[in-house]
Amino acid sequence: MRLTNLLRTTVSAAVVGACAFGFAGVASAQSTPQDAPTTIDDIIVTAQKREQNLQDVPIVVTSLSQEMLENAGVRDIKDLQILTPGLTVTSTSTEASTTARIRGVGTVGDNPGLESSVGVVIDGVYRSRNSVGFGDLGELSRIEVLKGPQGTLFGKNTSAGVINIITEAPSFTPGFNAQVDVGNYGRMGASGSVTGPISDKLAFRLYAGRNVRDGFMNIDRGDGQRPEATDNNSDYGTVRGQLLWLPNDNTSVRLIADYSARDEFCCVGVNIRTANTYPFVDGLSTGTGQRPPAAGNGPLPFSRNAFANRSTAQEIEDKGVSIEANFDMPSMFGGATLTSITSARRWTTSNGQDADFSGADFAYRVQDGDFSVAIDNLTQEFRLAGKTDRLDWLVGVFGTQEDIERRDSFYLGDDYTPLLSFLLSASLNASVPAFPISPSTIGCYTRVAQTSPGFQGCLASGGAVGGGGIGFTVGQTFEDVYNQESTSFAIFTNNTFKVTEAFDITLGLRYTMDDKSLEGQQRNTNNSGNTCNAALANATAISGVLGASTSSILGRFCLPWTNSAYANRNISESFDDGELTGTVKAAYRISPEVMFYASAARGYKSFGYNLDRVQNGITPKASTLFPSEVVDSYEAGVKMTLLNRTLLLNATYFDQTFDNFQLNTFLGTAFVVESIPELTSRGVDADMVWFTPIEGLSFQGGVTYTDAQYGNFTAADLVTPGNFPQLSLLPGARASFAPEWSGSLAMNFQRNLGNGLRGGFSLAGKYMSDYNTGSDLLPYKQQDAFTTLNARITLGTEDERWTGEFWVQNLTDEEYVQVAYNAFLQGSAFQTTVQAAGSNPGTFYDAAKDTQTYNAFLGAPRTYGATLRFKY
């Protein structure tokens, strides 16, 4: 681009950062006399890969400026949700498993084989997983949240939306800023940056930051192998260096290199309902194993006391380099700009895990590199764009090469054999309540008295099935490695034709070709399949006694981590697919203040492989491939600038239908990816900003109404029909993480106080109606409606040489659940029964027979502190 255009872009970003309120980069209060009313100036966004006024873009975009982000305490995409209705961001067993959802649609991030429904783009570079946006994003110019499928631009296709993050660029004007934070839970942080010219053609910017905070979860360590008494601490740092080179008036080159790392303990879930297994689990732990059950095994009161006897250490690194080059070519096609964006990135995570989330020693993973993920990604994008009096045109190509290595291992603790013995005995008591069986038939070593029919102690250390019982060997049970290679190439175009001065039509098309291959090695260790083999050897005898219950009993012996079928098993498969996506938009401006628009769009999210041990019954699945996800979306909206340009009001109706929605859910023993035939998301998005007649007082807010529902389906409609029983609550039901109502409202008040001082306050709140936090929609995973508030008071100089801030996040200490899940091998929610003589067993949910213990990952508590900023 021309240097003059570049400077204009830089000024626009500065105006965005200094705006009086901060919605979408509105004009700075400092740009007008203080006694003059503040109005809405041009809001510059890049939602269509070119600079446009927000009110001219016929899609739903929430754009948030630097000051707005600072006032709301936004440091990463999880914080961002307080300012964005319809957006939820959650984390589970590690911060590497972070999931963003828009309008109730998103992909659970625990499986690295799944791409994100909501894409994250940082400085023009597509990031393949949401978790890269959780951490210190550094100096932000603005963030744009694009709702709905983005099937034309922004790198890889995304089916639900894009979070577009734009950081501060180098400046030829020398500058320095620093920030120091202190807060409760031992929080301390420091960051700073310096920018300026190296020569008249080369400028730089260097940013560095470090933040630490003690954990806010108290841990009962039970059997005591875990050294840490708290969890969910923070310890992360970021370094980002940039160069901006302007060799001539027609060329700009921006080089960015960044590195960030986390070294923390995260995350342990708490008991939200303790059921029938409590006496056994608690009895196996040398300390307290779980929270005592509530009366009638009902929900437990909210508590930040969790149980874990194993470490949850996590290390996450994200590093990379990108080069964006822009070349103005005045003589080509009447004037065009060629843009090239090249990137190379590497993201890794290594974690420990207490797999059973209790004080007993059932199962765990260790942070030694055998439970880890590494993703290497190369991207290249070329865009050629230009404009005439009536046409804004853009064509481009995009390619990416991604390599994923996932290592997984699993360990059994001292208490695993007693746990399986207990569960097997309970199953037998339920299956054959009064049937005499020889202990040698199934390996049970103690027969319960006839007055209390059934068996106990069906497993013991040593021995062999058929005589005295057999146990599982303590220690590592398997060590698997998965390597997925992915290549994606796309060609695209996005063009806006001005039919008249008031009427525009936009056409965008993209054809994407994806090719993925998987090589895997599944290896059992430590003779972990011996018990499974012994049970299978006695399958005929067991079947003669138990009949229809045989498979469930054998399944206890042959769970994925002890299944002998995985011994020395190799995986090799590949698949390729292509999809045409795009959009058609029509916009009509009835006046300079009001624009109506309508659009139709198709989005696409690539197929993939479940990088985990997945089995049907006790047989490993031959292929873990899941199909591509496709969405058709229709929108109609209005954008208005009213009250003498002091009120911005936008509203949009949306109707989205997803085919083969990729649902990643934990079914008690493994994460399973199942393609749900249909998911619809319909509703209304509305945003507003108002600069009131009161000097320095402004409001920004929005509301999203969402009706997100699964279509009706049966087992025959699923890729794996055997998954249907535990997904049987989904057909026709509201999707998880899809509150019917979601609203945000922020207030900001800033004014000069005299004597060179400026002060004010801000308050940001987010309301969400009730929704279910589990992929299987079990009732105990329901989260009631709640509201979170962030507040900040500021005092500093008018020129911002220094600013002091006192802030509170989650002001009311709202207690809420991020994600609820079934405790590891502790009870059953879906019951299997033989409904009539000779009939096949049916599976159903009956609340009265729900014996499942439930855990949950919680939202952050109230945190507060002070920040001191310096700027020169």
C-alpha cells in the first residue's frame, strides 16, 4: 500500500485506541473539544480484508478498541466474552483445551484432531486451535468478532465465526509504555513495550510481559503423591518483536516474531454431585477421597475444594514468525495491491493429569512428554485487491501445511483393581440378583451370602480368572503415538459491486481442497492386556450365566487402557475432500444513517481423525475418520446511526443449519467424535453504542437471542450407532452451551478533573440464561442463569503519562460452572435394561436411577487489584 495509506491506517488505529468509549473504534473524545458532544465517527474494520466503515459491512461484527478492552480487563479470548453477547469461551482439564463458541456453536478442544468452529486470526495469520488465544495477547489495537460462517476469507474456513485480533504495529514516532499489576491470590505482573524508528524507512516495536498468580482451587491430596496443595495458578510470559520496513512509497513489509509460554498447574474439577460410589472411593483414599454426598445424592453446594492425588502440571509453548508484505501497483488493473502473508508456527503442550479427579489412586497421566501434543503449521496467502468507481474486487490463494504429533499414555494406580472389583460386583448384583454362579466361572473369589445375592471381590492381586481372581498391574498401561499430516489449498474471491449509490451486492466464493493422513502406533505396556485376555478366554462360560449382560461385564475388563486388542496395533489411513463455499450479500442504504442488508453463506469445517483409542464394545474401531461439517446460513439485518450520530444501533436475524456437526464428547472412558446429522441455530443479534449528552458518559451493549437445537435422529443416523445410547438426550433438544438469552452492557465515564488530571470509571457486565454444560445434556450438568461484572476506577494525567487503576473482575463473586462431566468410572447415568423376555436391552436415562458422580471445571472467582501505567 502507499505510504500515505499506511500512515492513515496507523492514525485510525491510534484513534481507535484513544476513543472515549471504545466500541468498534469510535472517535476519540480528545479529537473534539470537551464541551462538544461526542459523536460516532467512522469505525474502521477489516472484516472483508479491506478497510471499511463498520456500518457499511453487511455482516455481524463486534469490534472492540484498545481502551474498551483495557477497561473490561480483557487479556485473552476468555476475558473477551464479557463484552460479546453470544460468545462463550471455556477450558477443561488444561488451558490447552480452550473452546470458543458463537451462537451456541463450537468444537470441544480436548481432541487435537478437531479444527475449531470459531477461528482465531492474529495479525492476519490463521491459528489452527482456539487455545493460542488464551494468554497474554500483548498490545492490542482492536479485536473484531465476526459472527456466522466465514467461508471466503480468513485462511481456513470456519463454520461458526472468527475472532480477528489486531495488535499494535511499529511506529516511526518514538514511544514507551510500561505496566505493573498487583492483586489478590498473589497476583503480580509487569509488561512494557518500546517503539520507534531505526532509520527513516525502518521502525520497530518490542513487547514483553510476565504474569503470575497463585491458584484459587484448594486441593485435598488424598493418597498424597501430588505435591501441590492448590490448583489453577497462572505463570505465563510473552515476548513479541516487530519490524516495519517502508523501502518506498509503494511497499511495506511487517515482520513479527513472538514467543509465549505457560508453566502452571491446571486444571482440577470439583464434585458437584457425589453418588453411590462415595463410601468406596473415600475408603480407598488415605485422606478424604471425595466430598460427602448431599441428602438423597442431590447437587452439592458450590465449593472450590477439589480432590486430586496426582499432579496437574502443564507446560504450553507457542512460537512463530510471520511476514506480511504489501505492494501497491498503480498501473495494474487501474490500481491494485498485492498482499503476501507467510507464517511458520509451532505450538506444544505437555500435561499431567489426575484422570479420576479424586483422592484415591485410580488412574493418572504424567508430564514427561508421553501425554503431549505438538502442532507445526506453515501458511502462505496471496491476495490481489483493487477498486474502480463501481467495483471493489479481491482474488487470492491460501495454502497451509499442518503436522500434529499426539503422544498419549495412561497409568493405573494402586486403587484401580479394587475399584474395578467393586464395579464388577455391583454389576453382577444388578444383573443376576438371585442366580447361583460358581466363583470360578467369572473369577470372583468371594460369594455374598444367599440372603444378599451377588458377588464382591471379583478381582484380586495375582491369580488367574477361573481360580481366585486376577488384578491389573499397577503402572503404565499404554504408550501411543499419532502423527497426522494435513495439507489444505484454497482459491477465493470476494467482490462488491455498486449497483447504484445506495445498493451494493457482494459475491464471495472459495474452493477448498483438504488432504489428511494419519499414522499411529498403539502399544500396550506392562502386560496391561493380560486381565482382558483372561476374561475373554472365559467369555463362553460367562455368557452361559449372564446372557445379555456378558458384553458389559467383559467391557469392564477390556476398557481402552487395558484392552489387549491394542497390543502392537498400527494405524495408517488417509482421506481427501473438497468443498465450494462462499456468500452472497445485498445491502441497501435508504439514507446515510440507515442500511438494510441480507445475506446467504455456506461455511465448511474440514473432516479429521479422532486421535484417541476408540472402540465399539471391546473392538477397536477400524477407522476414526469423521466427516466434514457444513453450514448454510441466512441473515437479514439493519445498521443505523441515529440521534445526530450519537447512537449506533444494529440488529440481525440469523438462521443457520449445520450438517454433520462434529460433536466431541466424553463418554466416560474416551473422547468420542460423533457427527450429529443436524444442528440449527436461529435468533437475533443486536448491538448498540450511545454517547450520552452527559460529558464523558457512554454505553455499549448487545443482546443475542439464540434457539439452537439438534434435529431428531436415531442410532441409524450416526456414524457409530453404538454411541447413540449416551447421546439419546440430544434429538430435538437445545444444544449445550447455547443460552437462550445472552446480553452484555458496558458503561464508561471519563472526564477531565482539572490541574492536568483525568479520571473516571467503567463497568462491564454479561448475562447468560441457563444452559447445559455437557455434550450429553445430562440434567446435573445444567448451569443456572448468571451475571458477571467487571469494574475499574481510573485516575491519571490528561496526556496519559501515568494512570492508576483499581479493578475487580467478577465483582459479585458469581459462582458458575464452565464445564460439567462424568466422574471417571464412578456410577452410571444411562441405564441398560431388558424390557421384556427375549428382547434386546434398551438404554435410557432415569433420574431416579442416576448413580453417576459428577465433577465440573469452575469459572474464576472474584479477583481484584491495582494497575499502574506509564506512557511516553
